Amino acid sequence: MSSDQEAHPPEPPAEAPPPIQGKASISGVVYSYTVARIIPKTLFYLTPAVGEEQNLMPNMLIGPEEQNGDIHGTTDLLGQINLDDVPPGNYYLIVWAPYNWSIAENSPSEQRPRLIELSQGDRKALGVLYVSWP
């Protein structure tokens, strides 16, 4: 990878895969703004937002727990995620960093957790998913 490629986020997938009936789909590329690289072959999960308006981060991140509604996967060799079976709802994307979990943020300059809002049939290309990693 050239230094120019490392300094700038890669081109994310243009569109998400078609969702399974009754579900939503997402795509994106996971990118560490702290080391200026994509994050290939790493565990991630979507965790449902909490609170009255379903827009708050859970208090604890302990790793993917299916009984809590978490959906997990692994980024591919290009740092991309593609999920076609996400139940409608609001989620946060959590990425495994060495020894800890890192939350996807809006941007390197707006370091707030990125809320992902999905309705049935949505096909959302999320673009670059920024994380502070490791």
C-alpha cells in the first residue's frame, strides 16, 4: 500500500447488498484514523441502541451477544463490511481493537458514536466508518 493510500480512506462500497426480505442491509469500509489504514480481517458487531428513543449507546461493550440482538461479522481483506440480514432498528458499530472494543464515529473531527438507523428494506451504503484503532 502506498503512503498516499494510507493517508486517505479507501473508496467504500458504492451500495449495500440487497437485503433479505423483512431485513435491511449495510455496507462500508472500516478505517482507523489514528494509524491511517483500513482494518482488514477484524471482528465487528452491530449493537442495538438503547434508551427511550433508541438512540443511546449501551453502557457496557462486552463483545457480541446474540441474545442482546447483536449482529457480528468480520471485515474482509479490504476492510469492508457487507451485511444483508439486519433487523430494522437503530445500531452502533463496534470494532475489535487490540485488547478492547472501539466504536465507529461520525468522522475524525466529530468523534461521536455513529448511530445507524435502519428500516425494513433499507439498503444503506454507510461509506467510511471511522474508528480510533488500536
